[in-house]
Amino acid sequence: MKLYNTMTKKKEEFVPLEEGKVKMYVCGPTVYNFIHIGNARPMIVFDTARRYLEYKGYEVNFVSNFTDVDDKIIKKSVEEGVPAEEISERYIKECKKDMADMNVKEATTHPQATQEIDGMIDMIQTLMEKGYAYAVDGTVYFRTRKFDEYGKLSHKNLDDLRSGNRSLLVSGEDQKEDPLDFVLWKPKKEGEPYWVSPWGEGRPGWHIECSVMSKKYLGEEIDIHAGGEDLIFPHHENEIAQSECCNGKTFARYWLHNGFLNIDNRKMSKSLGNFFTVREIGEQYDLQVLRFFMLSAHYRSPINFSREIMESSKNALERIVTAVSNLKHLGEAAETMQLTDEEKSLLEEMRSFRTKFEEAMDDDLNTADAVSAIFELVKFANTNAGEKSSKEFVETVKTEIIRLSDILGLLVEKEEENLDGEIEKLIEERQAARKARDFKRADEIRDQLLAQGIILEDTREGVKWKRA
RNA sequence: GGCGCAGUAGCCAAGUGGUAAGGCAAUGGUCUGCAACACCAGUAUUCACCGGUUCAAAUCCGGUCUGCGCCUCCA
């Protein structure tokens, strides 16, 4: 399969370091609040990448961190008058709930920055010893210009950065040797969480966390490092500098970055007041709809979020769910078991959808095309499966739809749910009324149930219901 | 100022040289007591605009316009 590598700006054939295994690191959220739908994009996109790699037979060691020491967390803890730890623990829990609701698999390891401070101190010390870092008054800086390859990921050159951005030169910290140097360790301020280090009490800079956690759980050289496109510079650039200077090895071989999620064609941000949390969206929609929406475009393109598109996504996903549900009923009602010759050849034909699906995913995770393959399969199912179909045929087609959807993390099989007796009774009464051609009463009952959020559909296999 | 991305039907969106996938919405038809589901049909002679290369371009090259992002915490 091919993946677009930000480092080379090309789609490259993916070849893991170790055959059959993938070491993958995805930068996770800073846990100072509920995650927003922008945070959800890399989670969903790279979870899908992982699922597909697993489908291809790779054993994926998937690491995604929680940044639990940060200015924003400290700010929130001051506001609420509780320890920073309480804030981060709370939102890690909430984040995990949201991830589960979006059907994002748990990482192999979810490290937390505060649990890895020793490793950070070690790495900083090594960088000091090698001359890549220096300390001034309790702050440790990375000596950016000493790393020749700095800028190779974001394709920037240091002189452009200097001349292009005057504020960088002017801004504050004149104790730095060079304006481009960035912080590895910062001294504590009164009331802030801190750890003891050779440079005094303080806490790590943001970038060092990921370098250390990636190294500890995946090794010095990994296959895939991923995150939002805004992390390319400076975060990932700095990680590369730290890790490669410390370890003397290539840090990551493939750099994957997702595009942004916009609201009304503008970047979602607090200052614009245009952001939604995953939790809020979850109150209005099944989060499967959010997942479907995110997968309906290519992961590197920006996507625009709106209510209209959520409605459209909801209806589209419903089409797949309905098809699976119809196949299920057909399977239960099927009169014959064995495949007919005609069905055998139809199943041969059906393979083409999986082929299309795989070709799409092999081409830099083209989920939009993969989804369209599922829709073509749905159409195939709706057209070819009927009352006369054998049980085996119907089951095979159903399983195929579920299987392909599952690779994308989309759950399309509705869980069995029992209605309460009251409602069952009403449905039976309505059936009796219909039989007696008392359609007025029948419609009355249908409207009554609709008011309770239950939609009835009269199909050849009997009455079906679903939640509105 | 530097770097980069995008502009495909009402909406979303795939498609990087060979004659426009898929979905939503809307329309007509079949099915249905009605509705829903489903199916069928038609729906972009055309891919922001201008010019060029080519037998052939939405796809390549040059230019123009428009929108957006990064360069500072950010998914």
C-alpha cells in the first residue's frame, strides 16, 4: 500500500521496518477539557489506518499519548481550585468515553507525560552531553542550529524563518542563544506542578514528551508518526531534532498528517467561538455519523462541518444500515439453504467490490472511494437478494457489507433491542386493524408510535421498526 | 514577507493524460391501503477563468481570479 509521506511530499510504498509489524505513534490531545470534533479527526482517521493495516495482516503497535502537563491544564486547575492531576484524570476519562463512542480502538499503550518524566530528563541530559542543549537559569533549550537537518519535515529553511517572522526575533527570551531555539525544560512557577531535575525544579517542554514516549514504547526508529497538519511545525520538527540528535537514528519513516476540520470554512477555534465538542455532537447524533462524515472525504483534505452535512451523512449511513437489516430479515425468512448456480456466479461478481475497496485503501487510505465501494455493494445486495434467495447467499452478502464497514470502524449491524410490551401490543393491534382494512386506526397507531420516536415500516417480511 | 493547499452538478465528494465513481437532496415511474424501505429512469458535452503542450487534459505547463492553512499554543 502507498502512504503520502509529508517528509518526501510523495506517496510511497509502505514497507515496515520489521516484516508483518507496524510501529505507529499518534500525537494525542492535551487533556484540559472535553475533546472537540477537530481532535476527533486524527483519532478517527488514524484509527482507520490502523484497522486497515491490521486487516492487511500487520500486527500494529499503536501508541497515542495524553499530554497531561501543560499551561492550559494548570490554568483550569487554578480556575477550579483543584489539583492539575484531577483535571487531567477527569478529561482522560471523558476522552476515552468519546473515543469508545466513535468506535476508536484503544491504543496498545496510552502513555501519559507525567508518568514519563524520568525518561525526559534522561533524554535532555543526553542532548546536553552531546552539545545539542544548554541550560540558562533553570531553563534548558535545544540548540536548533546545531541540527543541520532542522526544517526537513516542514520544508522550511531557518533563514526564511528568521527574516520572515520578525516577532520570532523580537519576542522575549533573549537568554536564548538563537531565537529558533526551543524549550526542553522550564523552571516551575509558584503553585505549578514540578519535578526535580539536574537543572532545578520544573517541568518538561511539550515537544520532548512525544520523543520520549515514542522511544520508550516503540523504540528509537518507528514506522509511522502521525497527527494533525498543524503539528508539522514546530512540534514534529522539534521531535525529529530531539530524537535524531539523541539517538543518532531516523526517528520515523513515514509522517502522516490529517487536514483540518473547519466550521463555515474557517478553522475551528476558541477565539472564533465556532467549536463543538464531541460530547455535544453525540447528544444530537450517533457518533457513527460523525465517523462516517470524517471518512467521506480524504484525510488530507480540509473538511467543512455543518448541520446540513451531518444530516446528509446520517441518511447515507442509514442506507447501509437498512440494507444490512433487510438482509438479516431475508436470512431469517429464507426457505432454501444452498446456493444456486446463479447465486454462485453472483458471489463471484461480488468480489469486485472488495477489490475496489482494497485498491482505494491501498492508495493512501482513500476512504471516500472505499465508502463508495460499500455503497456499490449495498446496491448489489438490494438488487440481487430477495425472498427467493438462499440463506447462504443472503448471509454471505450481509457478512461482506459488515466486514468492509468494520474495516472503516463503521458499525452497521443494529443491535437487537426489545420493545416494551405496551408498544408490542400496539403494533399487534395495528396489524389486526390493517387486516380488517381499518386503516384509520392503523395510521393512528403509527402516528402515536412515531411521536414516541418509533418508525414503523410494513415490509413483505412483516412489520419492522426503528428508532427515529 | 516566506512556505503550502484547494476551486468537479443544489450540497458533499472521488477521479493526476484516454473521454466525469459514489452519497445526500429534488423529479418522474414501479411496489405499497397509505407511508417508509427498495428498485428503475433521467439529471455536469463538462471539471473557477485565460492561454499552451498533446492524436487526446478535470488531469501536464504558464498566467489570472477566488477561498483557506502554516510560519506563535493548537488535531
